[in-house]
Amino acid sequence: MLDSKSCNADSRRSAFWADVRYGMPKRRKDEDRAGTSGPNRMARDGHCVKSKLPGWLKIRVRVGGRDYEALQNLMQGAQLHTVCESARCPNAHDCFARGTATFLIMGDRCTRNCRFCAVPSAAPVPPDPREPERVARMAARLGLRHVVITSVTRDDLPDGGARWFAAVIRAVRRRRPEATIEVLTPDFKGDRTALRKVLAAHPNVFNHNLETVRRLQPTIRPQADYDRSLSVLKMAVEMGRGRIRVKSGLMVGLGETDAEIRGALDDLRAAGCEWLTVGQYLAPTAAHAPVKRYVTPRTFNRYAQWARERGFTAVASGPLVRSSFHAAEMMADG
């Protein structure tokens, strides 16, 4: 599991949101030299950083822990997928050991081929009509207080899978009415009608990730579009009418500049986005987009400060932060 000194949700929750240092060890003396030497060396020639992971990105994993194996077996037995495993999230052991997971619906094969994502791109199978009820039963069985639902991108479906999101939300509401629900959706090709189907089911949080800065979108998300993602967020704000929190996320370490990050934050706030996650990009394989730099904890703190200055009401910014990592804490504190 993650080192308890740096990632204890119960003892560090208030410190996380006050200082945005959740999941981070104490600063090292050399961490301010990002982009100059050591593990933070920027790959100026466009190739992947060759050096070892810096200390703040190393996690202590309890391999074969009973909690991890139990939840893993439960999910497999119920024929359910989690983004934790499909996307090779570095926090999977921690979340599984804590009895939390992000449900990945509509299969584990994506119709797009983003250069940052570990989910395989392949011809998908038809969605299983029994899946919404299986997700709901699992959420109830685990006693989840905050349920996160995401999906692969399903451009093969007429509404991009919007009605499946709505079906899962409603099923969870029936089985686990006390739980809050967060959805992390694809862009549905910007289809307003599809988005309305999801929001009509009344999730508590709507999340759609911008992922990276405008300049890098064609390379990193070739089948997506920067302005389309902003449009989806803006529509969610308008349709939610203040009853649904709107959230987005950025990866850093892909070669973006500080000015570009500030520009993306400005664009997200202009769209009405309230909540933000910022985390370190880690290449799943050598075939994916290379890591250009390892961003220091101090720099992540600076990104959080920029976000708060722009009016974001909840910000999680740190090396190991992912879109749904400790989403329950953000919901409770936001």
C-alpha cells in the first residue's frame, strides 16, 4: 500500500486540501532543480526521461494483501471491470486495500487510441444489459459512500454510451441511496442530447478530463478535441444548474509549459469548471507518449495555488493524484 506517512487519508485529509500535499513525502533538497539534473531532467531532445523515478513517485505496495485480493476476486466474480487495473493506476493497491474502486463500464476495450492511456484500443463488444444492476449490487455489498463510474470511449454506440451511464446511476441510487455518485465520462463527440441523458440521472459530480494543454492535444488525444472537451464541461455546468459539481483533470510531464498550464486553467474556469485534479503523467509502456519531466511536489503546490487564485473550489494536485483517487474526500470537503 502507499506509505502511511505520506498517504494516510484519515490523518492528513485537512492537510491535503489546505496544502495540497496529499500523497507527497517531505520535500527533498534537490527537488527544486526540476528540469536541470537528476531524476527531474527534462528531455530536451523530445525523448523519454531515462533516469529512475524520483523518490516522491515511489510507492510501497503490499503485494498479495488480503484486502486487495478479496476485492479483486469480487470484481472478477461479478464480471466487473475497474479503471484501477485496466488503466494500470499506480494507486490500485491503495484503493483496493481501502475497499474503494472506480467502476469501468461498457467493457474494457476502447474505440479510441489516446497516446497516454493503458486501456487497450480494440473492437468493443455490445454493452451487457445486466451490468448496471451488477455495479449497483457491488456498490451496496462494499458499502461504498461515494461511487465513481467511468467508461471506455464507445464511439460505436449512437449516444456514445450515455444511456448506460444513466442506467448505472439509477441502479446505484436504488441499491445504495445514501451514496454520492461521480461520473467520469468521455466527450460523447460533443453531443448535447447524449450529455443530457447522463445529467438527467442526477450524478452528484460530473467529471470530464481536459487531460493536457491545447498544443499537445492533437498528439496526445488525436481523436478528441480541446475545445470540444471545454464545450462538454460548459454544457454540464449549464444543465446542472448548480446542483451538479463539475470537475476536470490535467496530466503534467508531457512537455507543457507553465504558461500553457495557466492557459488551460483559465479555459477550464471560463467553462465553469469548479473542481480540479492535476497529476504526474507516467507512460504505461514504451509505445506510449514519453515522459518529458518529473514534476516536483513543490511545483504541484504552485499549480494548486494558481488554480485557487482562479476560483477553483476544490483542488487535488500532486504526483500520484488521479481523477478519482480519493474522490470521496474531495466530495466530503468540497
